[in-house]
Amino acid sequence: MPLVAHNSLPTFDRLRQSGQTVLKPARAEKQHIRELHIGLLNMMPDAALEATERQFFQLIGESNPIAQFYVHPFTLDILPRGEKASQHIAEYYESFQQIRNDGLDALIITGAAPTHPNLHDEPFWDPLGEVVNWAYENVTSTLCSCLATHAVLQARYNQPRNPLGFKRSGIYPNWVADRSHPLVNDVNTHFDVPHSRFNEISREQFSQAGLHVLAESKEAGVHLAVSTDRFRMVYFQGHPEYEIVSLLKEYKREVLLYSAGKRTEYPPFPDNFFAPRELAILDEYRFRLQSALEQGETPPDFPERLIASRLNNTWHDTAEAIVGNWIGAVYQLTHSDRKKPFMDGIDPDNPLGLTF
């Protein structure tokens, strides 16, 4: 939670100038510990539905030891679902209508599995647009992840994503581009982020849209950007919510597709993820698998247990810090009545009073 400038100590002004949130006493007196209600629009396919739900719940829950979080998962009815996922949604998820009626303090929108080259042709395009437009007018801040970022930039800024021609998969080093912004002012200036995507929005496109880039990678491009009002919309292009085994499980799924004849080429390793020992194990497995397939034998089991225990997580702490900063800012800007997205006296076009 933020400091209170209860006297004229110059340090308070210096901290403000560096991007840290410091409250004036009059504003601090209006603060009280309360609950925050955060929506999670989960658009991921069935296989990743519950894992994505768990990953974002974990980041939210770890972000602040004081506030009480109520996370409200919901999805889009237009998305195809199997029986198990449909039962899970029916039992545990809320409807968008209920979300609209009750209001939210903040919203997270996950990625999705696209089925068309142009996002505008996706069946979820219009329902997603309805949610985004409602959130822009009624929710203090919305955080878009991966494909959700691509969809919003295409719909709101006419910046369509670009096919890479390959899958960007791995762990990539990122650098903070603006240390004064409160989302990143106290995180490591150099940190890792997982990426997993076939398309991208370029640095130039983010700039053309008037968005402010906060963190980017020389190899993987922009990871974190914010809207021109400094806070209303937050964009992730990577997957900082990923668990330590997420990329391993993605790689395993692709290997099993190859084994089943549903993929023509053997999948490449995720970049910067496996250590030499694990690479050697996976190379040996590939040799044994291809030999078994050529001879019509039963394929060997994928060595997941040998690999999983030796993986390193080099991104979670920074992801937790950025999400914590985001939620901390939401806490400062929202009413206890979550149907009123901004506090009285706060400029919604520049809620944190920032200048770049």
C-alpha cells in the first residue's frame, strides 16, 4: 500500500517524481481497507481453461497481503465447449449480465485460440467487443493478455496483428522502457517473460496507436504497454501468468501431435528454457520416438517427470510485482461502490497524475 506524505519531507516529492504513489493526507483519510472485485474473462480453450484460471487467481492473490480479493470468472457463450468444461463453467462461472449488474473494480481478459487469420472473423469478435466497450466505460482498469491485446489494438486502433511465420515460444529477456511509471517503477529493470504466439503487434504499431510501451524485448518485441490515459487499459503481449511447467506442457502437446501424425514437423524447443541436461534428454527421446514410429512400435512415454523437476522460473516474481502495482493503483482509484469506476476529484484521463 502507498506511503502518506503526512509532512513536507522532500523525500516524498522525490518519490513521487520517480513514479511511486504517495498520498496526500486528505486523500489518505478517504482510504479504508476494503474488498476488490476483479473480473476474469477466460476465453482459453477447454484444455487450458482451468490452468489459466488458476494462474491468474494466483497472481492476484499474491499481489497484496491487505486487500480482500473477489475474483469473478466468466466466459463468452459463443466459444465452443466440451461437456467437462461446460459443467465447470455452469457450476463456477458467472454470466456477463451478472457481471454488468454487480460491477467490477478491474478486469482481466485472457487470450484465446484463434481459428481464422483475421480476428474480425472470429465468432468471439463481437461478444468480446461488447465486454471491452462496457469495461472501458465502467471499470477502472482492464488488463488484456496476448490475443486480447491483439484484438483490442485491431478494434480500437486499427492495428492488426502480423503473422510471424513461426511460433514465438520460450523465455525472453525484457527491459523496462520507462522506470517512472508506477506499474514498473519498483520492479527489476531486466526481467524474463514467457511468450507463446504465432502473431505479434510490433513496436511501431504500439507507437502508432499512441500507446506507451513500458517493457520490451529485443527478440520478442513489446511485452507491456498502457493506454494514453496512463492506466485505463493495460496490455500484455507475453504470458507472465505462466506456471513453471506451462511451456513444457505446450511442447509436450506438440510432440504428441507429431507422434499421432497430426503434425508434419517435429516441434522446435522453446527458446531459452531448457538447460543442457534437459535438452540432451529431449534429444534422446526424439531419437527413440522417431525410431519407434519408423518401426511401427509403441512410442515411448514423454519424459515429463525427468524434465519438470529441473526447470527454472525466472519471471514469476516480476509478474507478481507488476500485477501487484496494477491492483494497488486500482485500489487507490476506485470507490467502495464498484459501479463508480473513479474516485471523486481524480481525473479519469490521467488518474495517477503522470507526465511522460
